[in-house]
Amino acid sequence: MEFPFDLSPVLGDRVCVVDQHLRPAGRPGAAYRGDLEQRLRTVIDELGRASAKAQGLPAPVTSAARMETNRHVLYILRGEGRGTPKSAVIGFIKVGYKKLFLLDRSGAHIEAEPLCVLDFYIHESLQRHGYGLELFQHMLQSERVEPRRLAVDRPSEKLLAFLRKHYGLADAIPQVNNFVIFEGFFSNRPAPPRRPPPKRQEEEIKPYSLSDREFLREDQEPPWPFNLTPGRAGGSPVRGSLRPFLLRRDAPDGRTEGRTEGRTDPPLQRRARSGLNFYSRFLFWGWGQLTFLNWCLYPPTSTAPSRRAGH
Ligand code: ACO
């Protein structure tokens, strides 16, 4: 793919690495602006259009504007002799990390954030000349990743043949999304570091990752009397699986609280009864105090005569 300008100052090295800042790696910002940046935008947009056309896509998945809004990395291979003009671009590969829910061989869901191949294109006139392999190898070394650890976004037949031929990736593990992973993807994968996920990210993955914390949070009961909803004993919504444990609490001696003579009291009734015990104890204590005070002020010996005197 040829451009009407010299690509050396725009792309620099034979393989140019571009990130969301739209500046080739290693180029100082002050030296790289204006015309150069505009030319880089032109190159990226043209490559994206050509790739979409080659794959029969309705719209490009790669463009300068999309690069700016995603944390993707673009590797652009440019002509530099070897039978290609200096103003020509041979192709590109775009990669990026994505949080995915993947299935392993046993069908278990696994959350992973692998490096994904998102777009890959070699100009039609130069395909099957080894340029794709050269670019792919550069990307693997630069990203320090093994081919079997990659996820590939909806690979074309050509790309599947490419991966089979050069990297022996043939056994795909079936997924429910558009990504393809291969045998060995999960093998000896280091366990992800245990750290509390940021709140926003957790929301993104909520449908698949209802955690223990969320489960417990739902069962926290508001204080009395806010938990006394009409028509429902107890307070907070309790899921079926938890309910038996809340209704039946085993006492240390093996008895089961909340059950008397084969009857199970609803939690609300149990709470009301324990409340009554407290108040009746309080009243009994108060009555005792008053009786004692009365006995001190009017001992039985002094009150008897006066009463008799009244008769
Ligand atoms: N038909 C079948 N297999 C092909 C073809 C083809 N037309 N072209 C390349 N391959 C595979 C073959 O395994 C081939 O080996 P072979 O010639 O012995 O059969 C091997 O790739 C050649 O390797 P390279 O020369 O290093 O690869 P190339 O430079 O052709 O780049 C690429 C491979 C990027 C897939 C290129 O063919 C291309 O741009 N295709 C069109 C766009 C495309 O399909 N991109 C992938 C989209 S999916 C995605 O990006 C996530």
C-alpha cells in the first residue's frame, strides 16, 4: 500500500509501534506533531479500511480515532527495500488486553485478561511471502507473550491457517463469545493476584460474577422495626438456600432454637417473645425496687397502728 509521502519520518523503524497517543514509540512529542501526526492518521485510517475490505467487514475496526479511545497497540510494517518501495506499508497487526470470560476444556468459566489479536492485515500483493510471520514474531517478542496465551478476535480462515502453520495452534477450545483460544491457553497459567477489584470494573462483569460479598450483603437485616414489612416475617429478602439456616439455629446442646414440640416459630414471633421477656423482667425489677423503698419508708411496725387508728 503506497502513500504519496516518505514514510521514514512518519513511521521510523521498519516495524513502527503506535499506542493511543498516536506517536511512534521512541519519538519525542515536540518533534512529532503537525504534518507527521496527520500523515500517521492517514496511514492508520487507510490500513484499517483495507483490512476491513479484505475481511468483508462493513466498517473498519481500526482507525486513528478508535486508537485514541482504546488502549490498543498497533505494529505497522513498512517497506524498506526487499522489493517494496520506501513509501509503502506492508501491513499491520493490532493487539490489546481484554477482560474475557472464557471456558476451559471442562466448560468451567474462567475470568482472564489475555492479550488479544484484534486486527491483522498484510497487503494482498504481499501475502504468503512471510511478512505476516515477521510482523507476528515482532509483536510476540515485544509483548513478551507466547502464541498459545493469545486470544484471537473472530479469526478469518487465512489467520487460522497462519496460526496452524507457524505455531501449531490447531485445537481451539470452544467459547460462547467471538474469541478463539487454543489448547495450552490455560496450562500452567499463574493464578491471578488476589486483590479487591475496583468497584466500576466489578459492575461491568456483574452478570457472571455475583460474588460472596454481594450474596452476604443481600442478607444483612436492617434494625428493628424497619425489618417489619407487612406480610413478611423477618426483614431482608432471604434466598431459598439461606432461609433454613436462618430459621433453624442449632443451640450448643444440640437443641434447635425456634422449634418447640415440632412447631417452628416464624422469626417475627420469636423476636416478639424475646422482647416480652425483656420488658417483663424490667417491670418485675422496677416493682421490686418500689416495694423495697416502700418497706424502708413505712416499715410494717409503724404502719399497723396508724391503720388501726383509722378504724
Ligand atoms: N489462504 C489460506 N491460507 C493463507 C492464505 C490464504 N489466502 N494467506 C496466508 N495463509 C496462511 C497459510 O497458512 C500460509 O501458509 P502457506 O502459504 O504455506 O499455505 C501462511 O498463512 C503464510 O504465512 P505468511 O506469509 O507469514 O502470512 P501472510 O503474510 O500472508 O499474513 C494474514 C497472514 C495476515 C492472515 C494475511 O493472509 C491477510 O492479511 N489476510 C487477509 C486479512 C485477514 O484475513 N486477516 C485476519 C483477520 S482476523 C483478525 O485480524 C483477528
